[in-house]
Amino acid sequence: MNKLLSKWKSMPNSVKSSVAFAFSVFFLKGVSFLATSAFTRIMETTQYGVLTKYNSWVSILEVLALVGMTSGGVFNSGLNDYRDDRDRYISSSLVLCNIATVLVFGLIFLFKSFLPESFLMESKYMVVMFIHMIFSPSQIFWMARQRYEYRYKMATFVTVLSVILGQVASVLCVLRVHSDPGFMELLGNEAFAKLVGNEAGQLLFYIPIYIYLLAKGKSFFDGVKWKHMLAFAIPLLPHYLAQHLMSGADKIMVADLVGEADGGIYGVMASIGAIAIIFWDAVNASLVPYSFEKFNKEDFNSVSNIVKGLLVGYGIICLGIIAVAPEVVAILAPPRYYRGIYAIPPLVAVSFLNSTYNIYANVEFYYKNSKNITMATIMSSLLNLALNAVLIPVFGLVGAAYTTLISNALLIFMHYRGYMKSAGRHIYNDKFILILAAGMCGICILSTLIYLSNIIRYAIIGAVLIAMIIKRKWIIDTVKDYAAEIKGKK
């Protein structure tokens, strides 16, 4: 312990900050999975489906209601441009987001009666969503600045405590609905009780930070900053909107076309399929600055070798998640969710394709080819919507999973074209990457067969574990080499 503390103290603040924020992300995801295990057991499947649909609508509407400002790229760009005036920049950004939120939700409530009844959520859910989008940007902006300035202590504390309070309050509200008829009459159902509890816990942090940022910045209208921010954010809105549509439309359409019970099951399966993304996001956060630095020096071979190894390692993680998916489902959900397990392999394949998309999009961002990035996302989203409308009524939630896989395959193809157009050359070993991506998709799809026999599945898992134990020294050394290379220590 003393050695660990000594090593921690000797680290520069930038490294401490990276470790602390990575811990925050893993802690948040961990608590979320534990909470999923609780909620799937104390809530009806249809009620969990309502929550899945709600969260999908939040991810879609926040793009417009927050003008894309909560995306890391847009807001961090402003932190860099206004590094001598960050307090005023943040407070004016907060007011800009609030104005956009009021306008967007004003239009929603004005025209809600003209839309199909099942299209949007009930009005009470939209009110909770509105309150969330008014105050939540405050914590996002504050956290972004803490990360940018390597102030990790308070940020980590706030993240951990807010997550715990939100989840505890949610569980207590759902349990209270079950035991207190008066509380049930007040809130109406389990889904709304969970949302109210979670928002109440989060608002304990959102509101004080909101007041603090406005009081410190003292800037409620700044035409120059607003013009600069909107000029950068608005052209990216179609990209962000299409991106969220592609990740959320399947959940909404499953609930609408098949039923909210299936929507709830699909939401849990999608969460399991996305477990691997936690690992890739942590890797990509370091890979981006490393790649850009090497691109500046035209050292493309180093990046290519790193990417090749990272993709292979990430592919192994994805296959491992598929192998143990039945056990993960058993932990997270009761037996009534098990019929959705065949949606997990294609959703894990989507997680792998997400890494391939990232490495090609990184090059496009480096060369500022935003036009292709936006076009690729829009085309893939349109295909996703069309296939969902055709396949979900026939194949249910499994059809939605394969629709997501097909649309992401198109996304990779278009980003590959954009990457080649941007760089004008092969930066990566593209033949290897594309064969690996296609092979991973094929293996993921075929892996559904191992769910038919636990004996075969356990035999495969055992053989892989034995091989990893035998080759453990090589694996550890390889991981250390890659980590050292990315951190610039080699």
C-alpha cells in the first residue's frame, strides 16, 4: 500500500486526472449495472420498457435542446479558445442551452397533440425531461472544466456521490410505490417513480452547481461568444442527431412496434452488448492524442502497429463478453428477460464496429473532414430507420439488433471512404482491419449457436482461459508495451 501511495504521489497531475476520471467512468457503469440487476427484479418488464424509451428520447432530443454544446468536442473547443475567460464562457453557454431547451420543449408541447399518441412520452415524462435538460448541463460543463484543468478530486467525489444518491433514491421510490397506495396514486407507476427518484438525487448536485456557475461567470448574454459557439456547433447537429437516432431509434421502435415489454428486454440486452465499449472508450481517450501527435510527425507506421494490436485485444474482449453473456443476463435480470439473449452477439459485434469507426473517424477529425462524418452518420441512420420498420415487426427485438449491425457496417464503409479521401493514403493496415471486422461480425453471429449447449460453451471458455494462463507473460508484456508506447514512454 505504501508503494502504491508513493507511486501515486509521484505521478504528474495529468496522469492522476486520467486515472481518476477513468475510475469515475468505470464506477458509474458498475453502479448502473448493479442497479439494472435490482430494477429488472422489482419492476415489471413493461415498466422497464418505458424507461428504455424515455432514455432513448433524452439522447435524441438533447442534441437540439442543448444545441450540441454538451458534446466534448464543441465545449472543449470553447474552453481552449476562451482559456482566459472561462467563467464567462461557461455561464453564457449555460444560458444559451437554457434558451434552446425552452424553445425546443415549447414547440414539443405546442404540437404534441398533433403527433401520434404513442410517438412521444406522456406529458409528465416530458416535464421531467425538460427539468433535466435545464439543469444537467451545469454539471457537464463543470466536470469538463475540471477534467481540462486536471482538477480531479472534487470532480471524482461529485461523480461518485451523485450516482450513488440517484440510484438509491430511485430504488427507494420504486419500493415505496409498491408498499404505499398513496404514493402509487401520486406518481402513477414504477417507471415514473424511478425517474423522479433519480432526478431528485441528481438535482441535489445540478442546482447548486448551476447557481455557482452563473454567479461566478456573471455573463447571461454574450453575442460574440454565442455567435462563435453556434457557428461551430450547428453544422455538427445533423451528425450528432443522426448518431443518437441510430443508437436510440431501435429501442423506441421496438417499444412502439412490438410492445414495451420487449422494449425493456431489448434495453437490457443492449446494455450488455455495450459493456465492451467501456474498455474501448478508455483506450480511445489516449489513442486520439497519441495518433494526432504521430500524424503531425508523419509517423504512420507506429500508429498502424498500435491500432492493429488494440483491435485484436478488443476483439478478444468482445468475444469474451459473448461467451459469458448468459451468466451476465442471469445476474442482471430475472428469467423473463432470457429470451432476448440472442440479440447480444450482433450487439457486441456493433460494439466492435464502433472501434473501427473510431480509428477511421479520428483521421477524418484530424484532417477536419466534417462533411463526410456528417454524411456517413445520416446515411447510416436512414438505413437503420428503414430496416427497423421492416424487420422489427417480423423478427422482434432480434431483428432490431441485426438492423443495428447492418447500418453500422454501412457506417464503417462510408468512414473508410472518407478516411482515404482525407488522408490520401493507407495510414493503417486496412486490409487486416477490414478482414478482422468482417471476421468478428461472422464469429459473433455464429456464436449464437454456443448458447444451445452449455457444455460446449464452457469447454470453449476453459480452453481459452488455459491458453491465456500459459501465455500470460507474453500477454502482460504486450499490454505493457502498448501502454508505454501510447503514453510516450518508449
